[in-house]
Amino acid sequence: MTQRLHLVFGGELVSPQKNVFKDVGAIHIVGMFPDYATAFSAWKAEAQRTVDNAHMRYFIAHIHRLREESQATSLTEEMGV
């Protein structure tokens, strides 16, 4: 069975109109989750906790999309990373 890992993270943005973190070192890593439903639940809890701060944003990163094992190369390999 394929794992579909999701990372939930967030922090204060430079501006509410841009997805640029004010301080990358202060990014809050909520956690890694085994499926979208639990990741969404964690994301929602953090987003609601910080709703009064317009500069705070939380995101769900689809870690399983970073590398597709069924393909010979991934986008990161093509970039030389």
C-alpha cells in the first residue's frame, strides 16, 4: 500500500497577499500525517487558532507528490537537486 504523507506547517507571512514567510527559522511544523483527512483536521485547528492574525498562514504539503516512485525521474532530479 502506498503512503500518502502530508506535512502541515505555517508561520507569519511578510504580507497577507504573498506566501513569503517573515522568518523561515520560526516556521511552525505541526506534523506529518498519513492521509489528507488527518492533515486537514490539523491544518484547520491551527488556522482557527490563529484566525485573528491576518499574517499567519498554515499549509498542507503533499509530500507523496515530491517523488513518484512509478516514474524513472522526478522533477527534483531534473532540477539537479
